[in-house]
Amino acid sequence: MADAMRSLPGRFQDRLPASTLRRVTDSAARGRWEKAMGELLMGLYMRDAPVSAVEREELGDALHVLGVPAHRLDRLRSR
């Protein structure tokens, strides 16, 4: 789980500013997975960044493992 969470931000580096990626990776490095996911999802939403079906599924899987409702994915733009 930890490795998967740490690799997620890198998938979106072309769509998010460095400051957002830094917050996400810092939270993940500290084991604050819910905060990391929240920062990642908010960053994608605020930038109106497109998310592929595969990326959406990976994000959903991570949210499920964390016990966080996946309805937040509904607001992300599809690629």
C-alpha cells in the first residue's frame, strides 16, 4: 500500500504544480495517506486536470483501502 501511495503523485506530475506534488508526497512520506489523497484529488479538481479511466480506478482503489468514500472522484474531469 505504501509503495502504491508514494507512486501515485508521480503519475500526475504533468498536470499539477510542484507545490501541490510536494504537499502530497510530504504527507505520504509521513504516512498521512488520507491527507495525501485529499491534496491530490483537490489539486486535480482545482486544475481541472483530466484523469484517465485507469488513473480513476487506481485512485478509487486507494480511497477504498483507506476507507474513504470514492464519490470525490465524480468531480474529476475524464480524459
